[in-house]
Amino acid sequence: MAVFRKLARKSDVPLGSGRTVDIEGRAVALLNDGGRFHVVDNTCLHMGGPLGEGAVEEGCVVCPWHQWRYDLKTGAHVNDPGSKVKVYEVRVEGEEILVGI
């Protein structure tokens, strides 16, 4: 069973954007897709780009380095579904965003 930790406040992550957050020594990308929050590993599988700095478009995060796209719900690369970044469970309680670890 996951233990949930506070990552940020909703106001910390504007619509269509992300940020990199450290949770217990691991960098994760916290992303806002139309008011729905998602957390995935921060490292792009291609060349290690920071997904937390990527754009959020149509249910995907786009790596800022080489535009690799990952589905926010599954973590799967859109052109190679067998390649995935880890996806974390997210809860929103009031203004706080929590992640399951």
C-alpha cells in the first residue's frame, strides 16, 4: 500500500506546465494537464531530458530536449508503448497535491 507525501500546492503548477520535485531522493515530474495532476519519473528514456520542464499537451508530457512524448496515465512513449516511464499515484486534498510512494 502506498504512503502519500505532500509534493506541492495546486497553485505551484500552472495549467499545461510541470516542474521537477524531489521526493525522498528521487526526482519526479509533477504535471498539470487541464487541472488534473500527474506524477512520472523526471528522466526521459531517450537521452535523460527533464520531463518536469516539458510541455503538457493532449494528455502527454513532451520532453523539452527531443520532443519524445509520454502518456500521462500510463507512462508509455506514444510511438513505442513498450517503453515507459514510471507513473505514480496522485491525490489532491484541498489545495495540496500528494504522491504515493
